[in-house]
Amino acid sequence: MKIVIAGAGEVGSHLAKMLSCGMHDIAVIDSDQRLLDDIGGMADIVTIEGDCTTFATLKKASVRKADLFIAVNHEENVNVIAAMLAKQLGARKSIARIDNNEYLEPNNKEMFINMGIDYLFYPEKVAASEVINLLGHSFTTEYVDFSGGKLALVVFRLDGSSMFVDKSVREVTEQICNTPFRTVAITRDNETIIPRSDDRYTEEDTIYVITNRESVKQIAEYSGKTNIDINNLMILGGSRIGVRIAAELQSELNVKLVDYNAEKAYRLAELLDKTLIINEDGRDIDAMMEEGLTNMDAFVAVTGRSETNILTAMLAKRMGVKKVIAEVENLNYINLAESIGIDTIINKKLITASNIFRFTMNTDVQAIKCLTGSEAEVIEFIVKPNSPATRVLVKDLAFPGDAIIGGVVRGEKVFIVDGSTQINAYDRVVVFALPSAISKIGKYFN
């Protein structure tokens, strides 16, 4: 597939690196040669210096031959114009990153489609939705719905109280055989393992479990986790993410939003009438204590600086806050943040990758989620008639060892997969896959 990416910033460069592993023909456009130099050394990536809203630059990037055009510059208007021009010049599919929720309203969205933009995505809105979802499932470090919530991927960090610890996958499955679930991955010492029946769980493992909607809380209890009732929430950072979280939850919870910028704090006080806005520096421990940090049930750090978010989240955890979430945009800091006890990490690059990656696959993909703290992806496929997966039982499918099928949704029925499962045409199948497997698994369902 020929892919043109407009914008070589953090999001664009991450996309280029990720997609370069999939045998795609990739070109990256940016007006800043220094940014292009950072990614130009990667194999099979062509860099073009220039303005992506000009015909000359787009033609130089051979946009007319592009299967996919992705505009991910910092400026929303630049992305919209570039995506629209790319489509008019012949790109098969055109995508733009935006920063305005108004554009996503149904009537407005249709206008952009008429202008030639196939898909708009707003990472901050998705990030805010993920945080709100996690606050509703506070026992897990990550929670992903599939097929309208019929299946869920839940992620737990095992402590010594868990019945999983020091048992094999087979032993735990036999012990709680009345609860449908499948462990699809274990992360240990920064390595992600696709577990087999003899693999053993150890304390401090992070486990990735596929289960149905009804069994989520049971699995949490077996993992040693209980749900936390959240009534008091503190948000650090009046960013787009922070404001959206406060706006959604201020009618249900006692919400405090802290921002060091006095002018912004005054604006937010007018915008968020049921949220207490506090003008303080979140790095000031005494100030945070005075504002009641120790009385919070949850703390969410979403300033523009990963370092500030990590430090304040660590402080909140040490002060006894039960649920702590931090936005960490520097991918190199994610493992550090998780190792010091921060419950959940939000990363807009991974959110963006999840939104876009499905457009690069030939198979009918309903959803993809790039997971934080793991290199792996979890993908929901729709199975085509006469595809290889429909011809034999799962145990005879010769499925790659670096991927695993977790669950199947067939109409209103949900199945947790084992070797004797038969997959049918039009089933929705949830697969957990390491990067090495991504290019190999689509053919089984196509």
C-alpha cells in the first residue's frame, strides 16, 4: 500500500515508524527539514520537504497514486485542506486529524465527506473517553470494548493476593471453569508473552484477559482487584482532554480541576460551572495537599508535559489516591511510569495509531487498539465467507504463535475461544497479536 503522511511531528513520525514494519511504501511531507531528518534514516521511507497544502508538494509526493493520505500536522486547518486536496488529486482514501469536536457532529461530518475527506479523528476526544471509561472500570488498568460491549479486553497487574500467582494457565482455567475467559497475553519485565497452557503466572505480571460483559467483575476479583467507588476526582491540567473529562463528569462527581495558568483558570471557571477550578502549580506539594489531594478517589494528570504528569501522579499514589491516570506522550517514559505504580497511562500517539491502523489492512477490520505498556495490538476482524478460519477448528488452523484468538461474537452469542471452537462466516473475532504477526493474521479471515 502507498501511504503519504503529512506532518513529521510526534504523531506523524510514530505512524511512519509503525507502518514501515508492514511492507508499505511510505512518504512523509513536512516543511521542517530537521523533523524529516529524524525519520529519513528509516528504511523505505521517502521524505519530502514542503507545504502539504500546495499542489506542487502533493504532486511531488505522488499523492495521485496514494492508497491512503494521512494529515497529522499540529494545525487543524492545514490537515483539512491537505486531506481535501489529496483526495481531489487522486488519493483513494484521505484522513485528517482535527481538534474541534464540532466537526464530528453528524451533519457537519457529512459536509467533510462531501469535500472528499473520508475520516476525521480527534485524539483528545478519544483520550478523554478512555479516561472516563477507565474511571467506570476502576479495577482494571486498561479496558477495551468490542462488538458493542459483548466482549471486553481487561488488563490487570497481579499482586500477591491473586489466586493466579504461581499457577499455570491451565490450572487457573480448570479452577474457575465456570467463568468464561482467556488470558491472551502476559507482560513481564517489559516483554509481552503469548501464553500457552503450561506458562505460569507470577507476582507483578500484567495480564491481558478476554471475557464477556457478565464475567468482567468476577475475573477482577480472581485477579485480586475490587472496584473503587469514585466520588471525588481531581484533574491536573486544563488541556482539551482535562476539560472534556470535567465537562462529562461534573454532574456525577465532585470534580476539581487544577491549572497553573491564571487566565486559563478564569476561562475554565466560566465554561465548567459545576467544576471547582483551582489556580495552582500541580508540582507544589503543599498546595496540592491544601486542595485536598489525600481525599480524592481518583487523580488524572493531563498537562502538556509527561514529566509533570508522572511526578504528580506518583505523588497522588503515595498520598493514597486509589486510581491514578497520567497522560504520558514520551513513549520512552511509559515503562518507567508503570513501574512506579501509576495505574493507567494515556498516550495520544497510540490512540492515533489505533484510529488509523485499520485503514492499512486488507481484511475487514472493525476495530484496532494499540495497547499501552505493550507493543501488541488487539484487533476485531469480521470473518469473510470461505476464509481459512471457517474451514477447520481453531486447533487445526496453524495460527501464528505470536498471535492468539481470544473471543468470537456471533449475533447475540459470545464464545471464549479454545481449540475446539469452529469459526463461522460473519463472526466477529477478537485477536491479540504481537507486531511480528500483524501482517500474517489477516489472511485467515479474508
